[in-house]
Amino acid sequence: LSNANLSKANLSEANFTEANLTHARLDRANLTKATLTRADLSNASLSQTILAQAVLHGAALAGASIADAVLAGADLSGCNLSRLDLQGRDMSGATLFKTNLSKANLIRTNLTKANLSQADLSKADLSESNLSRSSLSEASLLEANLSKGDLTEADLSGATFSKTNLAGADLTRAWLCGVDLSSTILTESRLQGANLTRCTLLHNLPSLHPDVAATRQAGHWLQPVTLTYKHEFGYSHILSACILCHDKTKQHCNTCLEYVCASCLAGHFAPR
């Protein structure tokens, strides 16, 4: 089927397992629930193609054009989507397990309830994207841009963060267990109700956010975040006072002096 013209064809539920569709024209074709497992779609044209709930597990998409393609509920596990332009696509409910999305354009993309577990999103642009209730467990988010993204109730446990931009992101009730946020940009992000168990927090928090008094006077205090802190030695201690608010009634780490109380964390990162 190399170079085949299948534009506007109704191919719903068709089986193209391991098919050679290189340079094929599938513009506006209906491939709803079609099986394209390990199919070779290199340099194929998929403009406005309906791939809702289609299975493209391990399909080759190098050089493919998927402008305005419908990908809601599609299974793209193991695919190489690196550098592809997926801006504004509806990929809600898609399965992207171990998918390579490095340097992909995912600005304002709808990834609600998508499975991005172990996906490579390094240097991808996900700004203003909707990732609410999605799974990003053990995903690579190295230098990814998730600024102003909606990550409400998203599962980010075990994800790799390094120079990740989460400025203005909504992480309300997100699951961030065991992640290292020490080099992540969290300016004006919201962490109300987030689970930060065994999470490594910003060690330079006081220097990055010096104006604690002004924050308090502006009324930017929310309910404390549920926080279990484990420092490098694995034990909790009592500090005489929080290094930010000097509250002596809360538990702090006596070894990692950068640790702050949950109220200060919420005040910095979860403004109303």
C-alpha cells in the first residue's frame, strides 16, 4: 500500500497490522478503531484523518503529516513522535505509554486522562495544555515546558524533573510522590491538596521567594498542603523554628535547614 491514495476512505476497524503505508495519502480517511500496529506510516499524509481509538502501537510515523488529525483515545504506545507538531490536538484518553514525544509541540493540546507513563517528554512544549487526570508516572520531563498547564489530579509519581517549567501550572490534588523538584520552576503554580510524599523540595526556596511577609499581607494563604518530608538521611527532626515564618509549633528537619512548613509552601506556590 505504499503511495496508495486512500483519502476520504471509510476504513473504520480495518486491520493494517505491519502494513507498508509509506507515502500513502490518508487525508480525511476514517480509521476509527482501526489496527495499525507496527504499520509503517513514514511520510504518509494524515491530514484531518480520524484515528479515534485506533491502535498504532509501535507504528513508524517519521515524516508523517498529521495536521488536524483526530487522536482521541488512540493507542500510540512506543511510537516515535519526537518533534511532531501536535499543537491543539484532541488527544484525550490517548495511550502514550513509552512514547517518544521529546521536543514535540503540544501547546494547548488536550491530554485529559491520557496515559503518558514512562513517556519521553524531554524538551517538549506542553504550555497551556490540559493534562488533568492524566498519568505521567515515571515520565521524563527534563527541560519540558508545562507552564500554565492544567495538571489537576494528574499522577506524576516517579517522574523525572530537571529544569522543568511549571510556572503558573495547576497541580491541585496532583500526585507528586518521590519526585525531585529542586531545579523545577514553580512560580505561581498551585499545589493545594497535592500529595508530596517523599518529594524533594526547592533547596533555595528562601532566596527565590524572599518576600514572605508581602505574600502573607496579600492574603495568599490557603489550606496547608499534605506534606510528608524525607531528607537525605531518611529521618525527620524538630527544628526550633521554620526558616520562613519562624513558627515554632510545626515539625521541621534539623539537618536540612532549607525545609519549610506546609503553610509556607502553600503560601508560595498556591496563591488564590
